[in-house]
Amino acid sequence: MNKGILIQLIFCLLFLPLLPAQSEEEFEHPEWEFQEITQKQYEAFQKIYFSQIRQIHPFKELGLILDHSCDEICESFLKDETEKDSMYLPSNYDAGIIGIAHAVSGNSFLIYSAYDGPDYEEYYDFRSEVIAYKISSEKGLAAIIPWFSWTTRDWSIEELIWIDDTQIALKIYEEGRWGDGSELDFKYLKTQIN
């Protein structure tokens, strides 16, 4: 058995019962239709998104801290500053979450993960995943509400950004990633998410 999978299994058996439960049934499972866009269009969306998102700090405003732990498997948690409770942010990959994208409105966020090669089937059920949460008017972890979970076997996600509260744009690649990734042939997509 793969050492990484064994460690994940042990972690799940020992620690996940201590964390707030997020069953797969809590999440919607949308089917997205993607439209290819140019690199220039993606970069224009990216520039606007990053200029707007600098003013948004939803976790801090909720009294939450984002924490990461890596010891052969990387994991991410939201921790409540006052209650000392934490919530596991799921990722099906040993490398953990590769990014978090907050909606500009501050009312939701996406976490995304990916495996960097087309041989994902040797290790995982799919190649990329996006998991979304809505943020309610509550404080602390009570504000974080499961929204949707989406996966693909077709490509890996390099980056994900919001275009607006209903659309996202993705920078993706289909081939395997080696070294610094300079050999990758990126494609750019956008889709409606709600």
C-alpha cells in the first residue's frame, strides 16, 4: 500500500471524528459547461480580481484563522480564534489544497486541489477538485456552510479566480507537470457556477 495513502487512512481514523462532519450529501454536485477564453482575457479577469480581493478578509472578520500542516500529507483547517474548534478543509490529494479563492462579495469561497499528471488514476479517482462553501452572517465556524463539490478527470488546475459572484475562470493544463512547469501548455476556461 502507498505510504501516503496509509498515513491518510490513519489520520482519518484517529482525527476526523474530532472535526465537524462534512458528509458528501451536504454538497451539491453541479455540472459545468466551460467556455474557452484567451490568455489575455484571463489576465484581465485576474487583474480585476486581485485588485478587488485585497480589501476582503472574510476569515479574519469571522474570527477564523487558516492553518496548514504538512508531514508527508498536507492538510488545511479553519480554526476558531475564541472557541479553539477547527474544521478540516477537504482535499483528496497528498499535496493538499493548492488554492483558496474568496468571492469578491465575501459571501463564499472555493478551495481547489489537483494532481499534476495524467497518471492520476494510479493514485486518485480524479485529477482536479473544487469545493465551495457559502459564508452566512454567523460568526466563527458556524458561518461556513457546505455548498458544492466538483471534480474532473480531464485536466489539472493551476489557478482559479472569480470573475464575479456567479462565474469563475480557470488556468488549466492537460499534460503532466515536470520541474518548474515552464513546458506546460496552459488553457483558460470560464464557467457559470450558480
